[in-house]
Amino acid sequence: MPLVLASSSPSRLSVLRSGGIEPLVLVPGVDEDAIVAELRTRVPDPSPAEEVTCLATAKANAVIDQFADEVPDGAVVVAGDSMLLLDGELQGKPHTVERTVERWRAQRGRSATLITGHAFTRASPVDLSSGVFAPVTTAVSETVVHFADASDRDIEAYAATGEPLGCAGAFTLEALGGWFIDRIEGDPSSVIGLSLPLIRRAVEDHGLAVSDFWNR
């Protein structure tokens, strides 16, 4: 049974692989800024959960739309988006070394909430031939992250590696960033990129078992 990962994130891919799944990776082309701007025209003050699920939904739908010839019939499509909530503001990817250092100086020694939105849909022949999307279901995982009081030297060295530049909240849990996370409260797989428990429940909602997707 195929599972499609609608993401270019190495971390999300590693979560699925650690759970015994080798997904078909298809990277959707979406304008995240435009999607959030459009959401805010419909919802004047969207919640953090609404923002991340909106982005995840757009990615899932974009894969069905843009890769109609590559999505296997009946495949389950999984997409995700994460942001860090700190001081009431959502923090996405820092993209630059300078911004990463700035973020870490603000969050070291403190706690913040990583919010990961998930979107799930299932491809079927009628979807692929007609352009009509299957219903998309969404789920959100929230995990409290307690950051270490990292030194300027370590922050600058970490940023210089480039590892956190493409990560929501400017950190990873599973690699070098793990040195600077004191503890978490919640689902560790969600912090890495995707919640395995949420994916399992979504798969079950489609009448399937997660073991159907294991590499065997």
C-alpha cells in the first residue's frame, strides 16, 4: 500500500522511515506566504492551529493536483507544516544564519510550543481523472519544548552548520539541535516533523492499518 509524503523535509522523511515506511516523496509547489495571506482575508485572526493546518492542506491538495500521473490509485497522502509559538507569535523557518542566531538568543532558557498541522487525503481514480479532490482531514499536535540556556558560542556554531536554517523554530530534536533541548512535553515524532500517532489514527479512519504501509 503506497503512502505519499507531500514534503521535501528530510526530517519528515526520517520519521516515516523510522516507523518502517518508505514513502513516495512528491514535493508540491505552493506559495506559503500567499496561502496564509488568503487565509487571513477569510479569517481575520486565524489561530496558530488554523495556519498550520491550512498550509498542510494546501500541500496535500497540491500533490494530487500537480502529480496526477504519479500518485498511485488509493494512495494515502500525508502533508505537514510546523511553526513555533513563542511570546504569542508564530516562528517559521529562519532561512539565514543571522536570523537563526537572533531566534536562539530570544528562546534560549525558555519554553515554547511547537505546533504541527497534518493533512491527510486519499487518491482515487475519480480524483485523478476529474480533478475533484477527496475530502481532506486535518489534525494538530502541540508539544512544549524547553530550550537549554545555550551560550553565544554554541548558538553561533549551531547556526553556522546550516542545520536549523530550514527548520521551524530554528532547531532540530534529532540531530545537533538535540544538545540544546532540555526536554519536551508531548509527542517527540511531531517535534521532528510528523506525529506517528496522528498518522496511525488517520490511516485507521480510512479503513486501513498502519502495518499495511510497512516495508516488507
